[in-house]
Amino acid sequence: MEQTTRRVDWGEVLGYGVGAVGLDLSYGLFNTFLMNYFTDVLLIDSVFIGIVAAFSRVWDGINDPMMGTIVDNTRSRHGKFRPWILMGTVLNAVVLALMFANPGFRIDSQNPSMALWIYASVCYVLWGMSYTLVDIPYWSMVPTFTSKPKERNIVASIPRLFSGGGQMLIVVLTVSMVKMLGDGTESSQMGFTRWAAICGGLMVIAALVTVFSTRKMPRIYPNTPKEKITLKRAFSVIKNNDQLLAFMCTAILFNTGWYLTTGLGIYYFKWVLGDADLMSKFGVAAGAGQALGLVLLPILSSRWGRKNVVKGAMCVTFFGYIAMFAAGQAMQNFTLFLVFGMIGCAGVGAMFVAQTAMLADVVDYEEYRSGERTDSVVFSMKSLLLKAAYAIQSLIIGVGLKVSQYNGELNAQADGTKTGISVMMFAIPPLFVLCSFLVFRAKYKLDGAKMDEVRAGNARKKDVT
């Protein structure tokens, strides 16, 4: 049996991290611009989009753990992660291009084409399924690099740093690229189609870097279940692991708040502030803030402990929202808005890398609790919680746009519509962050002495085997 007790190869980790750029090019385009593309380009009803998002998550509740069991049961000469990373990336890149394309269906908000709505719905579901194929095995690799807490914080921060870079590229470049590749407007059908195809191609290249960089990773890991993991066993892991459930509640609440901001960004800058290009400037500030948070998390965690730093990151994010609202709405000072946005996003960046490290700890906790290592079953929850947060975001945005009488065909929006967009962007997200903080503080226990106990217990089991 190959062992994982080896020194961390940081060149290998960097190559691994490159794949996260591609993942977030796809997820960033999906999360940040898909709703706007559907409402303003394809003129699909926003409530319908929210309903599709909600129903697709019901399927993901089965599909994601199923994919986790498939990965954990994979035995190949290329390991159990790398084949799925490459296959899933290619499929997701194809679906991404198709989702932002229109094969020729009629676009008419007054007399909508049911064929177009069905096409959009099918692409939406297929995107989620194909993204699961790559996302679960990719992030499942994190705990296999090292079990040492300081090293794990750094290892988790590297792909999150690359991931933030992919997200920043989407936020900064999409508006200008859609204009340049299309008809000169930010709502160009051809511009979106070509840009999505380019992002898909870059996604495949990034995945190839990851696959070749990690070719020396172990193929078999200590405490790997001797028998195949069944879907029933996967749901048992999810149901009985109290720390996994605590983590999921914390992450879904926090991520929903942030996804509301990213999903509404194009609406806010285009209609409330009157300039869609301002989103690029916000993207730079947000990216810089997230990068700062990614760097600070391992440094601060070594001194105060990750749990305390996570609680601090949530407080910083909450403050950032309140300050952005004051600067943008009350003071109408865009420079201050960017400064506070960068501060708030430092908390977001720290939270995202902490989530990856926390989930890696949950993998170790499940091994300690049950005696079996189920990396991909546990990490399937990361994919599920991302999509669950997006579903909640889509429902809130879809219903909110409908209630505020948003119309993507107009050249200007009513004051009530602008107020609705601002409330969804700045008032609702901090409430989700606050709820996340309360759940985390009360329920999440994997820190300090508890993790020392988990690691010692797992080490004894490995010595026995």
C-alpha cells in the first residue's frame, strides 16, 4: 500500500492550484453573470430561473453524494482523482459554451419560446452535473497533501488563491470581453457565447496542468475502505457526521450572502450606479481583498487558531457590507465604496480558504469517527453547498427582481427597482453572514485540542494497519 506520509512538494501544490483558475472561470461566469444573461439577453422570466435553480438542487442532493461514492470507489493507475478531474473539466467546458449560446430559438418576453426555456433549463442542470464531475475530485485532493495543521492551512490557501484569481478575471473582464467579442454592448448574445467558449478552453488547459503536476501523488491512501462505498453508506456519513452538518450550515449561509452580491453586481452597477464598467473596478478591489484574506488566514491562524480567525473574518465581512452600503448609497462616494469592499472581501477570502481547510479536517474527523477515509463523499458536500447557496441566491434574486418590477428590455429602471436591487445587494447578505456566525460559534468544534485528538487517533490506526 502506498503511503501518504511524505514531504509536501510545493511545486506540485502550485501546479495543483492552477486547476482552480479554470474551475472559477466556469463557476464565476455561472454564478455572477448567468442570471443577467437569462433576464437581459434571453429575456427569460427571473422567477422561472429561480424555480429551475431550486429544483435542480433536489437532484444535486442525490447526484453529488453519488459522485462522491464513485470517486472514492475508483481504482486506476492514474489514481482516483485525476481521471475524473480531466473528464469532468472537458464536459463542463462544453456545457458552459452551450449554456451561453442560443441555437436559434425565438427571443420574445411577451410571447416566450418554451423551447428556449427548456433548452436553458436542460443546460442549467447539465452544467451542475458536469461541474460536480470535476469539483468533487479536485477539492478532495486537499487533505491528501498533508495532515499537519499549519501545512494544511497553506496547502488549502494556494488553490483558493488561484480560484480567487479566476473569479477576479471573470468579474474584471466579462463586461469588456462581451462588448469586444459581440456587438459592443454588455448584453451581446454573440459576445457571451464567444467569451464562454474561451473560458471553457482555458479551463481545460488549467486542468491539464493540475493532472500532470500531480501525477506522482499516491494512488491508494491509508484507511481506504476495503469494500466499495455504497450510496446508502455515503448518506450515512453525511447524516451521522455532526461536524460535517455544522460546516454545511455555516458555509451555505455565508456563501449565500456573498453570492447575492456577486449575482447582483452587474444589475447594481449598470442600473443603480449607471455604469456597468464600474463592475471591473469593483472586481479588482474585491480580488485584492480576497487575496489579502487568503494570505492572512494561515498567518493569523498559527497565532490565534483557525476558529477564532474565522469568526473574525465573518465580523470583517459584516462590517464591509454595512460600510459599502453607507459609502455607496448614503455618501455616494465610489472610492470609499471600493475601499470598504476590499476590506469586506478580505473576510470573504479568509472564509473561503478556511472552508477548504475545515472540510479537510472533517475528512480526518470522519476517519477518526468511523475508521474509514471517505475524502470524496465528504468533499461532495462542498459542491452541493456551493450549488445550494446559488439556488437560494437565485430564488431571492428572481423573486426580488419580479417584485421590484425589473425589466431587462428598458433603458432605465424605476426608483423602486433600484431600491430593490440595493436592498438585495447590501441589506440581505449581512443577515446571512450573521446567521452563519451564530451557527459556527455554537456548533463547529474541530479546532485546537479536538483536532489534536483526531490526528493522534488516526495516527494510531495507521500504525496498526
